[in-house]
Amino acid sequence: MSDYAHLKTPGEILRAAAEKETSARDFYAELAARCHVDFVRELLLRLHNEEEKHLDLIRKMLARLGS
């Protein structure tokens, strides 16, 4: 059974997704801060920014739900 089977409502699902996006965003930021190769750091920062966009979309959806 999936670790996410207990998520039933749209709000629960979106909050779990937000946690994953936050974790991924922070992961990329931490790696970028430690990376000394410019093109790799730039990629990591782009990935960080993409996760931030995803998180923003999820927050907007949660606001629409009133969650």
C-alpha cells in the first residue's frame, strides 16, 4: 500500500504535495550553495526556482479550497 493512501481530501493531498515541493526546493538550494561548478549550480538554482513555482501553484489551489 502507498504511503499516501491515507490522503483522502483535496486539502490533504495538496498539503502533502506542498511538503514534497518544499523539501525538493530546499534540497536544490542546499546543493547549489555547496556547488563550485557554475553550470551545475545554475541548473540547481533553476530546479530550485521550478519547485518554488510548483509550491506557489499548490498554495493558490489550497487558497481556492479554503484550506
